[in-house]
Amino acid sequence: MKTQTSHANTQQKLAFVANTAQGMLNFRLEVLQALQKMGYEIHILAPIFESTRDLCHAAMALKQNGFILHHIQVDSQGLNPFKDLLLAYVIFKYLRLLKPQMVFSYTIKPVIYASLVANLLKIPHIAIITGLGFVFIGDGIKKCILRKFVCLMYSVSLKGCFRVWFLNADDKDEFLKRKILAPKKADLLASEGVNTEFFSPDSQSPHDTQTFIFLLPARMLWDKGVGEFVQAAKILRSSQDIRFYLLGQSDCQNPQAISREQIMQWENEGLITYLGFVSDVRAIIKASSCVVLPSYREGVSVALLEAMSMAKPIITSNAPGCKEMVIEGYNGFLCEPRDSRSLASCMQKMLSLKHEQLIELGQNSRNIALSRYDRKLTIARYKQILDQALK
């Protein structure tokens, strides 16, 4: 269902296909605004309705920016072929009607089905692989079968893409190793970027209290390393005045979701404090001493980028999409994935640093964010690819 009608049929159009309106708002707003200023009419295909059929908060914010919204129903974790066929048909219907100059798509199902449709309609298309998802983490017969099927779907759908952007080299290498994609079509996009002006350090002295706060900002999923974080808290909690905070929504739709009962049990045991979901995380990042993400795999962690931009030292795992964030001992430490003792050891290193050393590590984080991950650099890549594809 379309929620807004285009008023300028002759204006050049760009279509963005995603699995959530929230992701488009949080990670790509400045990109969309910059392309809009270039004269493009911006169309977003994503789930935009609440269960009440009212526009969700993120969709309302996107609409207020002058973007044109089109509702698609994406069952990100589901395996129902009829729902996926319907998704492909709805994307086809919209793109055939809109005739955009280019299509950008994000996350597994939008990438696969928008790519197939764009190939069919002969529309230039950029697929952005924001991460490999739970399908590529872990083993088991069911997971292996699903992985092979997803790889086949990627292989078929991405053949006609103008380019495929990966957020880290490991994901790119995985696709090339599996011969999903021709090497000439694979490019690296360092990240989706961070707004370094919005996520800026406090002008006052960095956090300096007797209580040391470790913050893990992520969805409450096992493969984000939440379990290892809690185990590390068990190891370290008696050593000195330390707090362990979990920040992020519980995602019941994901097979890796941690139940609210489990989180409440940890909280009742005095291991962690659960802060839930917060739309603006800056005050919480500011109050923390160190930001931690022991994830098993990421595309590129936006949570870490935001923390780095706010001049926080970080601890993360030696895993794709995480290890790129840390220069060991310069702006933080790397732990081994799925290893709570390794994580606790890194936390102990951080606890042993003097306040001035923590400030230095945090400033180094900020410098890395500015030089490698500023969203202005991401915007420049979008402009560049449009020039290449549409010239």
C-alpha cells in the first residue's frame, strides 16, 4: 500500500528497499537527505505500519523529511515461500510503476527480491550486504541447508547488480569464496557511517567517577555476545565498584533472542542492569566508562561507531565487523568471540588503566571515527556510484 503520491513524475527517482523503516531513519537519513538535495525524488519501500495500521514513528519521521513511502511486508526470519513470493510481487508492482533511475537494497530478503525484480525490469541496482545474519553463524544440518539455499538465491539475484557493497572484507571474501558473485562487482563500503556531529564527545571532562560502567548496546541476542558479557560480569563483579549495563530491545522474532525472563533473572541476581530500548542513546554512552560488544559477527557495528564518535574506549571481539573497529591498545582491546574469560581479561585491562589513559583511548576512538567512518564519507560514495551508473 502506498502512503503518499508522487507529485513530480518527471523528476528522477531513487528507490530504497529495506526490512525496517527504523533502519532507514537511524542509519541512512543523512544519505537520503543529501541525495534529495541533489534533486532526486526519494522512494522508500519498507514495513511502515504498526499493527494498528497507523504509521510507525520512524515512518512518520521519514515522511516529514519529504520522502515517499510504500509499504511492503518483510518477514525477515520467516521461511514461508508464499510470503516471500508476495513480497517479490509487491516490490515488482512498485518498481514497475515508479521506474526509478536506481534501486538500493539492504538486508537479506530485500536484497534478494529487489535484485531479482530490478534485473527483470532492467533497472540499475546496488545491493548493500549489511551483514551475513544468523544463517552464516553456527552449524547443524538445518542451518547448512538454509545457508546453501540463501547462497543460491544470492547467486541468482546478484548477477545483474551494478555493484554489491560489503561493510567488511570478511563478508566480501565469504561471497567470493562461495562463488556467489563475480569479483569485479564486489566493493567495500567502510561502513554506513556515523554522524560525528550528532554523536560528539561532551565538552566537559570525560566520565570520571568511582564506579566503572561497562555498557553493551545491542539487541538482546545470544550472538551479540550478551551471554559472555554476563559471564564476564560474574567473574569481575567482586573485584571493585563496577556496573554492567545492557542497552537494547529484546527481539522475540529472532531465533537468537534472549527471553525477557532470562534478562530479569540476571538482573535479580545483581549481575546486570537492563536499560531496555532508548531512542537516543547519547546520554547513556556519555555516562559509561567503556562500551563493549563481544558479538560473534557483524556487518559493521553501528553501536561501536557511535561510542567511538563520542570518544569512548571500546572492547569488542576478534570477529568480522568488530575487529576493524579496534587498534589493540590504541583505542581499546580485542577479545576472542564466544569466550567470556577472554572478555573478562580485556575488561580487567581496561579497569587497570588510569583516568588519563582512558581519556587518551577515547580520543583515539574519536579520531578513528572521524577519519574512517564519518557519514560524510559514506554520502560521497553514494554520489560517486550514481555518477558511475547513470552517466
